[in-house]
Amino acid sequence: MHEQTPAAPEEPAADQSVDGTAPLSTPASASPPTLFDWEFATDPYPAYAWLREHAPVHRTTLPSGVEAWLVTRYADARQALADQRLSKNPAHHEGSAHAKGRTGIPGERKAELMTHLLNIDPPDHTRLRRLVSKAFTPRRVAEFTPRVQELTDHLIDRFAEKGEADLIHEFAFPLPIYAICEMLGVPREDQDDFRDWAGMMIRHGGGPRGGVARSVKQMRTYLGELIHRKRDDLGDDLISDLIRASDHGDHLTEAEATAMAFILLFAGFETTVNLIGNGVHSLFMNPEQRERLQLSLAAGETGLLETGVEELLRYDGPVELATWRFATESFTLGGRDIAAGDPVLVVLAAADRDPERFADPDTLDLSRTDNQHLGYGHGIHYCLGAPLARLEGQTALATLLTRLPDLELAVAPEELRWRGGLIMRGLRTLPVRFSAESKPQNT
């Protein structure tokens, strides 16, 4: 899901577009932004604002060498996310075989993990999503709420007495890993292996893809063996439900079940890591909003927490660009001609700050109610795990702000580093300090 981020490219001349081709008609004073360097990763929103205004559907060369269209306006983005002429199947990509290997999750092709919801179209997508939805129900998420709270408190307990922590590695990262492992039915003695494999993906998301591919292969091997074992000993877990899932006699094959378990794990952990990390960072940068939320929580209210998480998803969400789409035929989008086979990337981060759709889009307002953000997508590929991610995000933020009310950033904001990559947006670390909790006395 990540792409390699190279050294910072040279600044393009003022009369060039972002990718060096002839620019659209723009004012002489307009300077095209540099994309995908480390300065851009720190704050991509000014560059996206420029693209929305001057080149809303823009062809550029990505750090991986793949040429793709970036869609930045909300209306165009919403259309593209639901447009049946844009396929999720990489087979529609007209690029070279080398380029095709750079348009998905590293290693998924070799590991035979391509048949999951992010890579297929109707009717196969319809069939698989219907089957998986039977296992991933709102009831299951609701029943899991107390366990998410237990995991949250347990992780905070580990550092609460120290008065300092790295919220990414000690909290935001392990919480969704352990949560999704438990939902899937991964035995507790094996969950640290998943944490190690997921950690490899986090550490190498913006660098060499080999480490990620190895972790993908290890996950695939383990999940295949686990599914094989569970067929003879079904339990009350998501993998068992995937095995049971049927619709008019139509069952998931073992390969499909393995791919689905993998993508639920892969897509389910990093989005939540970034939701928590980016959310806490946004509250640090907007102290008046953080104070509103803390006062609301102290009063026992949940309304501001619920709208607040949606606003954090819009304002600086965990998924910067939607996953790859490929044109199955030539068509026009946002005034630009898209050729059959062209990759299209919808920039959710840009669309969710479009002033044509959101009032004061660069302002964080936790009470915002008109907030149909695209943080979890739109259309048939809307994120299946969104209810679980929302539960984890709400629980994590509420518990942190309640148990550690004077939580603050332990370094200057400019010292924070964002992970290089293409699809996800998240911090490498988030050092914090707070008044240490006293250890309870035995009675």
C-alpha cells in the first residue's frame, strides 16, 4: 500500500507543471508545488490546495516511476470512487510488468493474495463482500466494545507510571494489531508475531519493498495454516465466520478466505494507527478544540467525541490517497481525458478540504455535523472495517484524554517526522509527556 519515497526532487520551474509537462492555464504568479518529498509529507495540504484550484485532475509521475492521475476536488473524487469505469483489478493497468508490481501491496501477487476486496470488481466483489459482511457485522463490533476498552487500558497501564511515552509505538500501533488479531481468532501466543510483521510494514513503508513483501509472505503462510486448522475446530471468531460464510450454497474458497483475512488485518491496523496518531497530533495543534472535547468527556457526554472523530478523519485522516483504480475505457473526468489502462488515484486528503464542499475546510471543528467526508471511501468499496476503526479511535482518544488529562507533546512540532509513502498518512513517532499515574496501593 506504500510507495517508495525518493530523495527530494529539484524544484520545477515556474512555467512547468508538477510533472514537467505543459501546465494548465494558470496565473503567472502561481507556482506549481513539489510533490512527494519530505517537506510535502510533513504538510501536503498547501500543495493539494494548489492542485484543486489549478489542476484538479492532474497527471504526474509518482516516486515509483508509475504515471497516474491525481483527483483532488471533492465532486470529482466522489464520482471517481463510485465510477464503474474505474476498476480495482490491476489487470486493467496498461503499464509495464515492472510498473504493475508497484501498484499494490508489496508481495501480494507472489503470495497469491490478489483475490481480496481491494483488487476485484463486481460480480466477484459483490459476492465476496456479501459473504464477508455476514461475518463482519455491527453486532460483532458492538460485542467487541468492552474488549477494546480493556486493551486500551492495558496499553496505557504499561506507560502511565513513567510520565512519558511514544504514543505511536506504545499505544496507537499495538492497539489495532491486538484488536484485529483477537477478532480474527489468532491465538494470543501468536499475536506478537503479527505485531512484528506489521511493524516491518510500518518501518519500511516508505523504503525498500523487500521487507514488506517478506512480512506479507509470512502472514499469508500463517493465515493459510490457521484457516486449515480452524476448519476442523470452528470457534466464535472472524476467521471461523469466514469459513462458515455462505450464500445460497456459495462458499469462500480457502484462497479467498486467506486473502480476505489478510486484507482485513493489513488494511485494519495501519488506518487505525494513523487515526489515533494523527488525531492526537491534531488536538495538540488545536488546543481549544482539545479542551472542548475534554470538558465534554468530563461531563459524561459522547456526542462531541462521535462528531469529533469524524472531523479528525476529515481534517487529517489516516488514508491520504484511495487505493489504486484503473480506467477500463477512455472517459473524461474533471475536464481531463483519461485513457483506458491509466491508473487513477483519488486524493482523499485533498477532497476532504475542498472549500466547495466544506465550510472553513482548514479549520478543525469537532462539532462539525455536515461532514460527509471520504476518509473511508465511497460507493461499493467503502471500508468494511470502518465501524471497528471508529470504535477504536473513539475509545483510544476518550481514554487518553480522561486518564492523562495534561498529555502534551514532548518535542517541538517541527521535530516530528511523517512516514514517507503514497497511500497512508501517519507519524513515525509521537513523543508525549504527562503527569504520571500513581501506582494503586494494595489493600
